[in-house]
Amino acid sequence: MNFIGISRYYDIVRDVRQNKGSILKASVDYIRKLKADQAKRRQLEEKVREQEVTNRKLLLKLQVRTLKKKYGGARQLGQMSFFLPSPPLHESTS
């Protein structure tokens, strides 16, 4: 009878060890998954930022073309373009 009790004790201890190992393995797998998700999230956020920059550039181009069409051209002043209305065709000089 005593031998059976000892045998059951070792079975319980072995199950606990296997349980600890499986818990540890599951925890490590979960942490790896979290890290992979975090890396993917960073990549997606970077892609979104790049797309926002591209969208701003395209919007600026659209605004420039709209202004050029509206005012008939641009005058270059230094590094910046200022879109001004074209001078009148018939200026009176006094």
C-alpha cells in the first residue's frame, strides 16, 4: 500500500514538471507571437506614414496645378514658387 502511495506521488510530481514545461513553452510561443505582431505593426505604421507623405505631396501638386490653371502660370522667386495672377495684357503707361 505504501509503495502505491509513493508511486502516485512521483506521478504527480512528473505531471507538474510537464505542466510547467508546457506552460513555459506556451508563454515563450506567445511572447514570440507578440514580438512578431509588434514588428508587423511598426511596419504597417511606417507604411501609413509614407502613404500620408505621398498623399500630401500629391495634394500639393494638385493645388499647384489648380492654381496654375486658375492664374495662368507661376513666377519663380528664389526657391519658392508664388502663384500670382498674370499681369494685365494692356497696361497703360503714363
